[in-house]
Amino acid sequence: MVIKAYDRYGDDKLIQLGLSKSQVDLPSRDSSSKYKLSVVIPLYNSELFMCRTIDAILSNSLEDIELILIDDGSTDKTLEIAKRYGDNY
């Protein structure tokens, strides 16, 4: 399982955490992906609810899951929580 966490800044570009804009690695659109399921979760000030959602996906019996978390400029701890999930997987 892979979790990718992204942050969206005012210029409408998704930036993978820890990378510069020139190193952005957005999910590809080709159908030969190694994952059986990709789940995209947009987040905005979701610190109170996001863990329940993410944990439900992680508890799924399917192993080949790509989980993409996209923070839309939250002002709470949403991005910090998303980074922790990304670091643990």
C-alpha cells in the first residue's frame, strides 16, 4: 500500500510533500498502474474526520491500494496528519 500526500497552494498546482515544483510526481493516467485501486481524498480543514476515513480505507482487505491525500490549504492540522500517514506507509 502506498499513501501519497499532496498540498495545493494558491497557484493551483499539486505539490508532493517534500519536493520542489520541478519534482512533482502526480499520479499517471495510464491503465497499467500497479495498483488495483486508487483512492483520492480531497481534504480541507478535516482534522476531526479524516482519520476515520483513512483508517477505514486502510482496514480494507485489498492490498494493492494507492491512497492519495490532497490538502487544499487547510488552516488546521490536516496537512500534519496527512504527512504522518504518508510517513508511516
